[in-house]
Amino acid sequence: MGGESVDVDGPKDEREAILDGLGGRSIVLVGLMGAGKTSVGKRIATRLQLPFVDADAEIEKAAQATIPEIFAKHGEAYFRDGERRVIRRLLDGRSKVLATGGGAFMSPETQAAIAAGGVSIWLRADLDVLMARVRKRSNRPLLMNEDPEGTMRRLMDERYPVYAKADIHIISRDVAHEVVADEAVKALADFVADASKQAGPP
């Protein structure tokens, strides 16, 4: 009976510890397209009973246009400017799980906003995993060219050193998204616990 009680109460205790440790900050997922930010993010949000928000969906809602349409009509610089503003607005001091677009974390301004209002989790994936996933969808403006794999390699080279600044690193691989979400929640619990120890007593 005692073991059963621990199993039932454990996730609740973990959730409460994480929410207390966040203190109103959000959990922000970063990584390349195909890393699983939306799929994993939704599962983390369910586990922690938090709202889930997809920054790209919010951008499309605000612009009343799809991201490929925004890129085609206005270009990437225009999109990135809107992306920065939307993410800053979403980091409003109310805890949520926020999935960001692949290029969002490349902005120093956005990095600073996430550092101030969130805990960042990088979902890192190998090239073959990313390509297998992105080939299933045709809404990736940066890959609409003759060499999408070469483009992805270049993006990995450019962005992985920047993503490495994230607070937590999780390997996204060819397993159920629930497995990756579980690992992220465990790492998040460890992260807030360590931060609390370093802060010391109030």
C-alpha cells in the first residue's frame, strides 16, 4: 500500500515543485524544425496542467496569414520582427509551455526575454530524425529549395551553438513523444531544484 501511495502522489509533488520553482516563468522549447517542439510541448503541458501555446500559430493568428504566406509576401526579416514581438508578449509572467519557431532563439533580444521570463529547453535531434519528420509536411519556407537536406545541415551548423545556451538539453529521437516529454519534465524538476539550492533560504 505504501508503494502505491508514493506512485499516486509522486507526479503531483513533482508538478507542484516545478510550478513553485518556475515562479510564474514559462517553459520555452527551442530547436530546429522537426525537433518535436509542438508535440512534446503539448505533452509537457498536459503533465504539468499548464496552457500550451505555439508561437508560430500565434504569429499566423496575428497576421491572418500562414507563415509561408508571410515569408513570400514580406520576407524573413519582417517575419522575425513579428516573431520577436509575439514571444515577448507571450512571456507575460503566467506559466505556460511555449513552443517557438526554429529561428526564434537566434535573436539576442528573444534570448534575453526568454532568460528573464522562462526556462528554456533545447530539443536536440540528429539530421536523419529531422529530415524524416519535415518531409511529412510542405509548410517549411526555409526548405523550399533544391537541396533541403543541405539547408538543414547549414541550419544545424549555424543554430546548434546558439541553442546550446538553453538551460536544459534533451535529445529528441525516434521514440514516442511521451518518452521525450517525460525526460524533459524530469530534467525540469532537477533544474528548478538545483536553482532553489543555489539560491539558498529566503
